Amino acid sequence: MNTEPDGFLGAVLAAEGIKGMKILINGPGGCRSRTQILLKELIHEYSKEDPKCCSSKYFSRQSKLPCTYLNSNDMIMGSADKISDGLSSINSVSDSDTIMVDTLGASVQVTDNMNAIRRAHAEDKTITASRYVSSMSIYKGFDDTITRIVEHLCKAEEKHKIPQTVNILGYNISDSCWEYGRKEIAKMLESIGISVTAFIGCGCTKEELKRSTSSELNILIHPEFSMKTAEYYSANFDIPYMIPSFGSPIGYPSICSFIQEVSSRFGTDPTTALESIMSEKSDVDRILMNSEKMLGGFRGCGCSITGIPSDVLPIIRWMHDHLSIVPEYVKILGEDESPMTEHLMKFLQEIDCMDALDADPSEKYELIFTDGMSAEIIKRNDGTSSCVQTRIPYSFGTSLVNRSLIGTYGCRYILDEIINSRGMFYCGQPTMVDFR
């Protein structure tokens, strides 16, 4: 049974990741309410309600995610009238462009969505997500919807490229504490003289998205979420893209590789940036040496990890090469969408851990990288394993501290979770080793 989020959620994440866009859900109210709960957990900063939304029943007194509230009659008779009326209603109280997304139930109806949009005189302000978005993975749903938004907002006119500027693709609001992650990525790039024009689909504005066609390069933090978008930019705006060979910048090896690859692409000097990263690593190492009794208990142990290849690869490389932790169970998500799968397989083969792909997920593992809900269940059933939350849904409803996985602060967060989330008591008494 597939319990992974589908393309519908991916389309919602894409729309909500661009300020000045709104999404009309064509479906039952439950699809709206459950998605709102998740969005509230992912977007941590409060955004006050727009009082004008009270003028439209489709907003139901809330500023996000207007919905057509389809019922049993609509499933039989079709939803064209509600689409037309809904678009007219929400456009009368909001100037934002609208992305219309069908839920799975709405997508099987015989409804002429485009005719309904024309009846609402909303052709210029409405983007339709794929009718098949619910049958896609969350990665393809996000990627396809972002591509449609870029096609709608960005015109293929000749634009002067601004030197040493990039767009960040694939990183999105489903990443842990993405607001902090954006700052970490921008800081890494600034350290080598590169500026970010737009974090596409990750809190950017429509104006930033329009300016993104002037960048020199697109960097794909998560290619699973962004290959189609990157190819669209390449074909229509002549902007090449780069996929970091070590995956997303998680863990010191991947961060250094990321800095070196981008520097090489632009011809800048990465020396100062790399020295800063190594200095930060030395600071962390001194703390870890004081916690050797706790961290040492993991050396030589096995870990379990579930995630997309661009996250799994840098994490297991860092764990294996620097902490002597062996991947014993690896579940790859989005492998069909990821060019990083081949790199991940090659690394597993190099360290003789290909068996991890066929391992039993029910076995006990000392260290587990998984989603937040699974982590909570594991900790309640077996408190002796360390669990690190690396993907949605997360168990923390809000976050006042940086729990991003990206950059040097992400290294501190992951190591802190490894050491402190293990439900074991250490008496602190010295051992023979401590006396040496």
C-alpha cells in the first residue's frame, strides 16, 4: 500500500511557496481542512487573515486555500458551475493569480474546466494544475505545477543575464525549517561571491520569480522536485542547471563539495569559505570529543534511512565516512524522478552495503532517519533508538530554533538529535578509558 503524499499535495506546496499566488481546491472540504493543518505546521510565521475573504463563501472566513466544497450532487452533475462561480468570487476579493487543483474525486469528473474558467473571465489570472496531478508523486506534482507557474508568469523575452547570480530549485516549504535553510544556502553562496535571485517555490515573490530569468545558473538542491522546471528554464531562457554531485548540502563533505562545485562553475575562489567550514567543524569536533561516551556508542552501528536520494546520499556518506555508522536499511523515495539515484547506488556499492536496499524495516536500528510521525512512534515503542526527523510530516508543530538539515547549522542539529534523542541514561561515571 502506498502511504506517501501524492501530487495534489505537491501542487499545493508549489502554489503556497510563491507569495502572491493562491490555490483553489476543486474538491470536498475535508481535502482543504487536512491540507490547511499541514500548511500551518510548515509555514511557521503568522500571516494575518484578510478581512475581504469574508466576502467569499469559498474562502470560508480563512485567507488560505479557497475550496469549491464539492458534494455528492457535484460528483454526478459535474463541478463546472462551482468552478466558474468560485473563481469569480475569489477574484472579486483578491488580486492574486489562482492555481486551480482538482482533488482525486474531482479529476474523474467529466467537466470542461477551461470553459468554466472562461465563463468566469479568469483566463489571464488562472493556472490549471494537471488533471492527473493526484496520480503523480508529490515530487512530480510539485515540479509540474512550478513549471506551469513559471510558464504563466515568466515571458521568454531576451533578458540580460546578471553575472554571478543563481536560482535555487527543488528546495521547498516541505523541507525542515525551510526559512532557516534558505538563509543557510544564501550564506554559503554569498561566501563565494554568488547571490540568489529567487528560491523558486520556497517563499519567493512573483516579482522575484519574474526576475529569475536573468540568472546565470539554476542550482537543483532537490532534483526530484525540479528536473522539469530546470529543463524548461534551459529550453526557454537559456539558463543551464547544476545538480550537486554529493546531493543537497547536508553534512560537511557535501557542504564542501557544494562550495567547490559552484565556485568552479563561476571561477571564484572557495578558499575562505572552505576554511570557515573547517573552522566550524573543528568547533563541533571539540564538543563531540567531550561527548565521546554518548557518540561513541553509535560507532560501528547500523542506521535506517528513508528519503529522497538527494538527501539520503549526503547523510549516509557523512555518517559512514566520519562517524563510522553503516547504512543497514535504505528506503529510496522518488527514485524514478531522481538523477541522484545512480550516485546513491554507486556509493552503496563502494561501501558494500547494497543489501541495505532489501533489509527488513521492522528490525531494530540504533539510528533512524525518517519522518516525524514515524520517529515519535518508534521513540514511544522503543526509546533506545535515536531518531532524526528528515521529512514531512514533522512532529513539532512550530519551531523557534533552527531545525534545518542544510549547512553547518544543520550539521549541529543532526548531531544534537543523534546524541540527545536517544532515550538512555548515562550515569557519567568515569571509565578506564577516561583515566588515560
